[in-house]
Amino acid sequence: MIKSQKISFFAKLKGFLELARPKQWIKNLFVFAALVFAGHAFDEDYLQKTTLAFLLFCLISACVYILNDIVDVNKDRAHPKKRTRPIASGIITPKEAVVFLIILLPFSLAASFKVDFFLGIVILVYFLNNLLYSLVIKHWVILDVMSIALGFLLRVIGGALVIKVYISPWILLCTLLLSLFLGFSKRRNELTVLQEDADSHRKILKEYSLEFIDNMLSIVTASTVMAYSLYTFSSNSENYYMMATIPFVLYGIFRYQYIIYQKQEGGSPEETVLSDVPLMINILLWVVTSIIILYFI
């Protein structure tokens, strides 16, 4: 931790930016799910509203990350990777982080309600869910992962509400299962990386074991593949070509499991996606193929 050393203005500025964790904003791309699958990806008005919702989720996500870093500062200092975060390393003081949060949070919520009342409700619920997670739910086994999954669901719901379109229950189910898969993968990585220090970093990890998480991952993986396959079969009776995207989903899940088990990574889904080239190419191919099928066939 940096104590008496002076921090330059640019170092502070960089620290505040890192505090908002822009790398993790990739999760907010789930906001675009309703836009794409409702057939409005090339509608300028719908695209602008969804992009605005995406930016608002990025702002409220930044508030969540700041709150988490304030609450977990002591635990982060004991983590091999998280100790380099701005507050844990001393670049940003807890008081400075609190002031930043006091400014950013009201602005984010006010802007959300200004854009759309129902979007504002969703973003408020999103923040409250994360607040409860930071204070209470992260200490409850299984519910901690389900709380994370709820955050992904709210992103999809928010994206649908801001453009006033129907969102298929299949999309919500697939989102739920995929987010559970990512959540349990994160817990497994924490157990693997931290090993005997896992309990001291995150108390809830003492309630988990590799065997238990592997069982959960097996259930969620099979359910995700089945749910997505059923979606492609039955979501649109006039277009069965979406079944062609199933191999991309299979490869993506298998590749992520390879990263978890063989490379012992996966603790940060956004970093995993951005750093693993095969996985990134697969996701892009899935997106392109889905758009071609939904809009041009």
C-alpha cells in the first residue's frame, strides 16, 4: 500500500478511471440482446435508445465497483491480483472513493429515470441488488451466485423496456443459465487460485468445494445447451435456421470449460473473453451468423 508517497494528478486520474473498471463494462452488452432478437438492430432510433441504456448501465456498474472496492479494501490487499486495485494499492483513498461515489450515483440514477421511467426502476433495482450482495448476500451460499445472475437478467430486461419490445422468455432463461455458469466458474477459479487463503479473502468460499461447484457446473452447462437448443427450435416457427448457431454455443461453453479446468483461469469473465482469441472469434461468428439469420434469411 502506498502511504506517504505523493501521487501525481495523472496517476490519480488513472486511478479513478480504473476504479470504475471499464474492462468489466463488456458485461453490459447484454443490454443489446432485446434490440437484436426483436429485429431492430438496424433501426437508428432503437439503436440510440439501447446505446444510451448501455452507457447508463456502465455508469451504475461503476458505482457498484466503487462500492465493492470500498467495502472489500482489506480483503483485496490480501488477494494476489486485486491488491493492485486503486484503493487497495493506495492510489485512491477510501474517502476520495466515497466522494466519487456520492457524485456519480445520484447522477446515474437521475439520468436513468430521465431517459425512461421503467429503465430507471430496473437500474435502481440493479444497484440495490448489488448493494445487498456487497453487504449481505455474498455471505449466503448459492444465493451469492444467483444474485450475480440477477444482474445479467436486469441488463436484458432494461434493454427491452427502453425500446418497448417483447423479450422472449427463452432469452431470459438462457441469460440466467449462462450467468450462473459464469458465476460458478468464477467461484471455482477463486478456490483454485487462492487455495488455503480462500476463506480469508471471501468467507463464503468455505461453503464451496471443487466437487460441489463441478456438480453445479455440470447441471448448468447441460441446462444452458438444452435451453438454447429449444429456443432455436421453437422461438420462431417460420425460421429454423437459428439451429445453425448451436455449434457456436457448444464450442463457446466447451472452450470456457477448457480455460477453467486446463488453464485454471475464468475468475474474470470479461478478461477471459478479451484475452482468449478462439473464444472471441467464436462469439463474433455467433453474433454475425445470428444477425444474418434473423435479418436476411
